[in-house]
Amino acid sequence: MKLEDKKGLIISFIGFLVGGYLVYISFRTKPFKGAAVDSVFTISNFRSIRSGTSVYFRFNCNGKEVEEHGGSKDAFTIIGEKYHGVYDQQDCENFRIDYNRPLFLPKEKTNIVLGRILNVRESTIFYEIRVEGTKYEKLQFMEEGYREKYPEIDKGADFPVEYWLRNPQRSIMRFN
């Protein structure tokens, strides 16, 4: 088996595990009692648990910064990554993180480089960028139906990638 095929299998497996966990979380969440309030969810910590490594997020809930468990760590999860999400105004422990919507804050300094798609799966894209001679690989979750919306997405295609100057591993592939 070629190294490229092994990488594809590993990426698919990681995507399957994380995707399965995200589905699990979506089914175990309870309905919001209050209004859904937008917030930025920032990966703040990793903690070892019996079944692997748990990811914790910080977000502002009703004017107070809270930290809550929000998923499992994969090889591409980086402290400081930010995602759009919502929380229940009446229950800060009830929230939804949209892993398909990573973001940078306006004050974060970023740059754009051309990235190459290494692998495309149903809900994930695996890509690489090179910044100052260093290669960074990243997995990005995609919204359902993204293949129809962006038919040009394919293995080997080049796309703009925005990366954080402080840590280029934290990057977001841009399609529009």
C-alpha cells in the first residue's frame, strides 16, 4: 500500500471518528430554553480522559467567560482555534459549535497563501500549505452539500488559505 493511500485511510478514519462524535453530540443536546445567542468558541485546553483526549472551549456566555467540554481531539486540533457557535441564553452548558465555520477575529493578524487539497471526503477536506519553507497539514470540516456548491474542490486543486501569522497550522481554506 502506497504512503498516500495509507494517509487517506488514516484521514478517513479520523474524519469518521470526529464526525461520529459530532453526530453523537448533536443528538445528546437538549433544546434551548432561552434565545440562541451567537458567540465565538475558542479551543482552550486538552484533557486526557479514559477514551482519549477531550477538547475544552472558552466562550462568552451572558457577559461571563466559561469553559466547557466540546468534543474530542484529533491530530489537527490546535489550541486557539476559533469557531462560530450559539449558546442557550438560560443555560450556558447548552451550546452548539459549528465546526464547519472556523474563524479569525478581526484583531488577529493573518495572511493568505495558496494551499493544495490532498484529500476530499464527504464532510472533510485535508490540505497543506507552505509558509516560509515549512509544510503545515490541516483537516477542515465542511457543510453538508459543499461538493455541489463548490464542484471545483478536488484532490490536487489549489485554493487560497488564510493562516494565522502566530501559528500557520491554524488556517482556513477559503472558497469564495
